[in-house]
Amino acid sequence: MKGKTILISRTDSIGDVVLTLPVAAMIKQQLPGSRVLFLGKKYTRAVVAACEHVDDFLDWDEVEKRGLMHQTEWLKAWQADAILHVFPRKDIAVAAMKTGIPLRAGSTGRLWHYYTCNRLIRLSRRRSVLHEAQLNLRLLKVLGIRKFPELQEFAELFGLSRIREADPRMKSLLLPDRFNLILHPLSKGSAREWGMDRFMELAAMLPPERFTIFVTGSREEGLEIRSSGIFSLRHVYDLTGRFMLDELISFIGLADGLVAASTGPLHLAAAMGKVAIGIYPPIKPMHPGRWAPLGKQASYLFTDKHCNDCRHSGFCHCMHDILPELVREKLEQHADRKSTPSSGL
């Protein structure tokens, strides 16, 4: 498949897309001269655009409601030689088949893949012990790629090097003599959350002479975050509702670290080499074994115990039992390293 056009299909959330970018990196490494396309949702375009391993982004939102004939013609124009259905969707699988893409690869876990794909990979995400990023690479077997990196090697595979210049006003908020920390407390329901009370406790523990704290989230999330009283702390700044995704990526690139549950911003920070501390439940498949942040300075905290009582409720005791002191300890270690730079000897 060297020199061919390969389409990666992943039309879901930011964190999922971040953890799929190593697929593009492996194609570029193992199949020189290949053109890599990424089919996704409009709101993840900025993530893919920042990745040096992807040549073009295909916005499925443009054609999703236009019917199969239009979708087929639209896909055909990209002249893909192969499509990898990393995130399975029946409508995309049917359109790819009708387009006549020569190699169409999917997992055996979806019935429609048996008639829309001509290459199947046995892959059970629900039962696997592998990380999501490792699972994503398994579809590369159909391209003849069979040697995969170890989990610790993924930090080098995200390629988030094409980041837009940050707004000067945002730059001015960051202080070179402080540890500039982003807290991203909410997840729009995509992950178990630690709780605003825990984030408030953490922020209150971090000394203003060492830390400057920025709280991010959507405009709607800002209403809930402000009601917690966290912005009464003099070293905490409200940036909720201030960023488009490309702007948030730029700001994360300027900051020193980020704390969040298993959200897109957490995975972005980890992939960009920032201090990224994730707060996780032990519940499968949400546990860190599957979704831990991957990066040179990424880590996570979770309670290693059997958890069932909050599986179907909004409040997670296992998350809340993770003490802010544990997060503070990790952050202070990183702040110490920033204030005592290496001599280079």
C-alpha cells in the first residue's frame, strides 16, 4: 500500500480522535509516500488540522444528511485506496462500499461490516485489556503493518505540531515564574466527573505564589462552575466559554499542565507533552487501563477497588474518594521541576 491514499474514519469525540492520530503516524512511518485522509465530525477538525501526519480532513457533517448518492460521489472524489473504519458507522460503511474503495477494513463486531467490508479484523474493544490507542492500531494489519509500538512509545506518535499562534491577550495571562495550570472540571456527560467541590479544594490548596490557575469549559458549563465559588480565589481565572477548539489547543500548548477527568482536553494536553493528570473511575470500560492519558508527562489517579454502586447514578463515590491532596502532591513535584531547571550538564 505504499504511495496509496488511506482514509481513517473516526466520527466521534475529541479524546477518541486524539487517540486515533497514532494510526496516521504509523501509516506515514511504515508506508512511505502514502496520503492520509481523516474522516471526522466538524467539531474535531481543529484536532486533526494540528496533526502533521494527516494530509486532509473530510467533514462528514457536510454530507451526513444529504443521502447515499451524494455521499458516494463526495467520497469518490477523494480517490481513497483504503478505508479503516476505526469508529464503526453503518452509513459510512455503506457509502464506502458503494464508492468502490478497493480495501475496506472493519472489525468483526459489527454485522454490517460482513457485507460492506472486504477485510475484517477480529477485535473486541469491550473485552480487551489493551488501551484504546493500541486497539485503534489493530486495523493496520490489513495494510501489512504488524509491528506495533509499546504503550510508552505512543507519546512520540501524536504529531500535534501544527498549532495556531495563540491570542496575545491569552499569552499575557500566563506567568513565567508560576506553574500555569488548567482545570477542566466538567465533561458534558462524556466521563465520570471528580466533582466541583474537589476541584475547589484543589485550587484552594495550591499557593498563589507558585500557581496560576485557569478554569476552562463551555459557556453553559461556566454557569455551574461559577456557582461553586472557585473564582473567589484570587489566583483562579475564568476562561469558560472563551475558546473555540483551535484556540483551546493553542492555550493548552502555552500552559504547564492540566487536570481533568477522561476528557478531550486531558488527552490533548498529554499528547502535547504537558503535565496531564487524569482522574478516573475503576469501572470498565472507563478505567485508565483503557483510557489513560498518553504522554511524556501524563499520569492518572484512580481508586483500585470494585465499583458498582454508582454505575447508573450521576455521583461516583470512587471518583470522589480520590483526595485533592494526591493531585496537589503530583502538581507540586512538577512545579518544583519548573522552578529548578536542569543545568544541562
